[in-house]
Amino acid sequence: MDIGCRVYRPRDPRKTPLFQLLESLYESVKLAWEERFEASYGFWQGSWDEAVAHYLDCGIWNAGFARVRCGACQHEMLVAFSCKQRELCPSCAAKRGAELGAFLADHVLEDVAHAQWVFTIPKMLRPLFFRRRQLRGVLARLAWHTVRDLMATAVDEPALRPGMVSVIQAFGDRINPNPHVHAIASRGGWTREDRFIPIPYVDPHAAQELFRHKVLALLQRKEMSSEQRVELLLSWRRSGFSVHNTVHVPPGDQTALEALVRYLMRPPVSLARLQLLPGRDEVPHFPKGSGDDPGSATPERIDSMEYVARVLAQIPPPRKHLVRYHGFYSNAARGKRRRDQAAHVQHRTADTQAGPPAANAALRKRWADLLRRVYEVDPLVCPRCAGRMTVVGFVTHPEAINRILDRLRRPSQPRPRPPPAHTPQRPSASL
């Protein structure tokens, strides 16, 4: 794709409503958590201190930056560090979604038709799956079993393996607790001989019923729901369970596939739907679809501390997987295919050693590449001469930071909120 020379303009996170809310209300919400929010959102998590501290440093010059210089005209600019916090920072979430979309399109998903699947559960069960985070992975596995069983039955091939990538989203339209599964699944599956069998249609109603019985069986098996409650859920005319699979991506449409992945990885907070009213204790939150023209919609007004509590409750524990790979796209299946392919190449060229598998770092995209791929802007294009810019150094020492900022006359404003007891590790550069 020919991008041209559109220039990247760095953001100012201090002007965003989310930054201002967390900066001003985080400590107040923390002090009031047990009394006001624990019943709805669970126990306070110690890891939130570090996550919020990282977020409040994201894109801030005083937290450190990379020096970028043009090789042609010697023009120099600064690129602030990013926080890389999951389910909190909208900017870093956009990067993560773009990175995952590029990775799946380039290295995981086969060139076949795919569909988006969405699995939801009744309101009665949502608090259980929201507060017991370990159950969310089980919910994703039940969704996978539903897709696999229906496709295998459709073609009478018990060993059929569709490919599926699932993401648990724990938020609803108002950032309220609503655990549900989003997934991208192949429209068909592979046999033991790796022969693909297309399946153009799977009945969503049949999927809904199968998914419902799998979830209720899980609750009974783990003794997390009484028999009376299960019978009540089974007796409802409208069960509260739903499965949708009507969004399709044809083979070869990599752009649509990456856009779908970015949608699956979207963060709970959309800055386009959020406003901050100075001097008010409420946050106008606009409904979904009003981001382009918020003035035409009536927002829901949410108490400011309640809104911050909802945002904090969405932050996942450190080092817990948010994306899961199933069937033909599982890590084990992909690893086996890579080993078989390497063995085949080595057998055909006995005098040449097969090259080592690509390192994980080689599969990761630089932030500059992701911006160019998704937004068609290049942060390494010189704004003066359109030449190529390169990173020449990283500045992390406070004295050096202040000296450079003073020389460039950039605002040097440390955060008024004191850091948490555990000092967070310095974030790395985003380029």
C-alpha cells in the first residue's frame, strides 16, 4: 500500500477525559472501594496501582522519550514512551489490536472464509463470570467446543478441526460487567489429512441451544449453581443466551480481517463517546454509534467515581492471556505444522540445514509499521523534508529529560498525584 508522506502528529493524553478522571479521582475511588464498589466489581486488585501509574505516564514527555532524527536535514523530534497497559489505555489498545490483526493475518489464519462469532450469557450469570475471572477461559473453551461440534456434525466428520481465535470481552456498551466471547472462526474445518472442508452455514439457533446446555452443565458440574436455578434458566422462553455468526470475511480480504480483529481487541473506553464536564460529578457517556456525531445523541450521565470504578474493574491481572487459539489455529497445531514443514524442507535439501524458526520478536511489528499499516500515517517521515527519520537514542534520566524539554520549551508538568507504594518499572519506547 502506497502511504505517501502523511506526517504523524503526537497526541496529548493530558487533554483526554479518561486521563483527567484517573488523575483526579483514582485515590478517592481506591479509598471508597470497599464501601461503594466491592459488592458490584469484586475485591480491590493491587496490580491496579501500577497499571494506572503506567497509564498516567503514557505519552508524557516527563516520563521519558526517544530522540528521532532525520538523516537528510538533521531535523530532530521526540517520541514519548507508551505504557502498553491492557484494557486501560485506548492508544496502546489500538496498537495491540493492530499488532494482533497483522500477526493473525500474516502468520495464523489460513486463506479461507471466516466468520465472527459472538456468544453471550444471561444477566443472571454475568456477575459470576465477571467476578470469577478464571471462568472466562472456560467460557471461551465452551464456545470453541460449540463451533467444533456443530461443524463436525454438519459434515459427519468427527475429527474435523475448524480454526478459531477467541477473545473474552468483559464489558458492555456502558462499561458495565458483561463477560462474553468474541471469536473469528474458519467457515469449515480440516481433516486429519489437513484437507479443508468448507461449511458455508451453521445454524445460530442450534449453536445457542448447544452453548446454553454446555454452560449450564459446567455450572452444575462445578456446583456453582443450584439445580433449581438451572431448571429456571432452562424454563425461560427467552433463555438469555445468544449466538451470532452473520459477519463474514471472504478469502483474501486481509484488510477486512485485520479490521475485524481490531474490533475484537477494542478497549472498554472509547474517547469519542466520553466527555468531561468541569466542576460536575458526572460523566456524559454517549451510546454506541454516536462517536461521529455525539451532539445528535442523548448521553447517559454516570457518576464520575462510578465510571472510574467500572474502568478499573476491566483491568486484567498481569500476565493472564486475553487471546486464545483453538483447533487448527492452536499453538500446538501450528507448531506441529512448522516442524513438519521444516523436516520436509530438510529432507528435500539434505546438504542444507533448515533455518531456525522465526523468533517471536521477528513476528512483532514496530509501532511505526502498525501506524502506517492501519492509519496510513508514517511517524518516521520527516515533517520538514519528507526524508526518513531514525531513532538515535532514548532519554530516561530526569535531569536529562528536564534539560532537553527546557531547551525545546516543552511543558514540564509532573503529575500531582503521588506514585503508588510500588514504583513501576520504566516503560519502553513505542517505536
